[in-house]
Amino acid sequence: LQVEALNASKLKTFKKCDSSYLFSVYTDKPKDGTFYVVYVARSLNVWRTGSKEEATRLRDRLNKLKPLISALEKADSKTFPKELEQLRQSVQNNHTYGNIHHAAACNFFNVIRKLCENKQHEIVVNEATTDGCFPLQIAVANEAKESVQELLRLGASATKPDCHLRNAIHYAAERDPEILEV
């Protein structure tokens, strides 16, 4: 499913299932209906499913990424739906990632820069997921070259090991050894 705009008249026929204002779950029929995860600000349908629990889980994960969403919104409004689709896929596949990790996985290098503004960026770019992965390792594994460059520029450590004692250099050796050349 691609992210798609919902026109206002169609959205009015749906029932809102929660009180969330960033991402919210709507349904077309309260019983045995389809549940939609909607980015409320733009009335964008991000995902649809027959399971309310699945929709609620995705909504909750997306709502935790408000800084990333805000930075994406400001970056380029024309590419926002496509980037939101990419983010949704990352969120569904990587439950332990935070804002900086999803930005690294999706190669949102401008968002990485934004997330590090007004903060100690060395701490942000070296933040591990709960399973021990670092943004630089994630960017390298996803061959996100611009994100790799931005993370290194902001002070990401190429030698921090994950829970398997592998660092970004190991990830690069598997994927593309040239990716760490800056």
C-alpha cells in the first residue's frame, strides 16, 4: 500500500477510533470494517488493515516519532508522502528503532541534521537501540551513503560495537567497503 490522500468527504464517513492528533486510527465500519492509520495533518492514509490491534500498534509507533515527522514535513512537502511510506516500512520492520535510527535507515540525512540541532549531537548520533544497534551501523547496512556521511560529520563512532561485537566497519565490509570513505 502506498501512502495516499483521503479526500475530506470520504474521511468524514469514517469513524475515528481514538483521540490522537498526529496519527490516528479510523474505520469505515465499526464491526468487521477496515482500519486506516491516517496522518491527520494532511489526511494521508498510511496503512489499512482488517485488524484494529495492528492499526493501533502502527499508530502508536508512528506517534513516538514526532520529531522525525516534524523534520520531514519541513524538509520538502512534495516528497513527504513518499518519505512517509518509506518511514512506515521502516517502522513496521524495526520495532526497536527511535527517531535517529529510522532517519538513518531511510537515508533522511537532512532529518538527521535537524534531529541533532540544539542538542549534544555526539550523544544523539551514538544512541543505541534496545538491541544494541547504532545509527551509523543501520545507515551502513542500508547503504544510506548520505546518512553515513552526515552521521560521521556529526561525530558518530565507527568503532562502537553492537550486541554481536560488530561495528560499522564490519557492516561496511559486508555491504560496500567504500561507504565509510568520507
